[in-house]
Amino acid sequence: MTWPAAVPLATYRLDLEPLSVAHAEEMVSVLGDPAMHAVIGGRPPTLAELRERYRRQTGAADDGSQAWLNWVVRRRDTGAAAGYVQATVHAAGTDLAWVVGTAHQRLGIASEAAVAVVTWLTDNGVEVLSAYVAQGHSASEAVARRVGLRPSDETLDGEVRWVRRVSRAR
């Protein structure tokens, strides 16, 4: 099956750039705050770890069963990288994730970036979108609501699966 490739996207305040290994240099500081990892889990990546992760994420699934679409979110006012949005596209739908560095939080950046990605995905035929959100994480719940996701009864590792099904006029 042929999957879409990430393309540059833009909003009023943001540019979303398809991920490249070269982004690791800049993103290591965005993802480096230990306080952020207290919420999302894990620890801040080293530059070498992030380069390797980005090498994997800019490739394709070995069996072609899915596409890994990743964007670095850049603020137009400062030119700074602020975070990222991920979309894993597969036959059952698309799994979304978003992370914004602590220096850029509470500005609506995650919502604005996620809306741009979801709009592009649905314009390109994606009909089922989902994201796992930590229970009670109000900021991520707000982003999920903003892109039309609703909580389901499904949980995984303490996170609730939020889902949106796009109906197409036939």
C-alpha cells in the first residue's frame, strides 16, 4: 500500500518541517528538560540518541505496513524549534502524538500544529485518527479535543485512547 509522505505545512504562527536527522542538533535542547519527561516518561535524549531515533523515524517500516510521518514545529516569530507532531499511518487509521518543549508551552502551539497535521491527513484520505493521552493531563486532553478526538474506553499503560472517525460523503 502507498502511504503519503510528510510535506511542509504552515499555519498563521508556525511552520511544520518534515523531520530530518539534521533536526537533532536543535531538538536535543527542546527535548532536554527533565521536567517535561516527568510527564511524558523517559529521560532527555542525548544528541547521539536523537540522531539515531531520527534516522529510524525518517525511514519506512520494513514491511511497508505503515508510514512514519514526523514534523518539527517551528515558531515563525522567533525561528525556534518548539516541538514535534508525529503521525503513524497504517491500515486501521493514524496514531498521533505531539510534544512541545516547556519553553513553548501554554501558547496554543501544540493545538495549532496538531490541527494542521490532522487537516492535512484527513484531506489525504485518513478516516480514523487516535492518540493516547495520559489520564488527567489537561493540556494534552485539550489538544485532543481541539482536533476532534474523543476519549474511548480503551486504556494502555495508564493512557486513554482518544479517537476520531471521519465520515466521508459518498
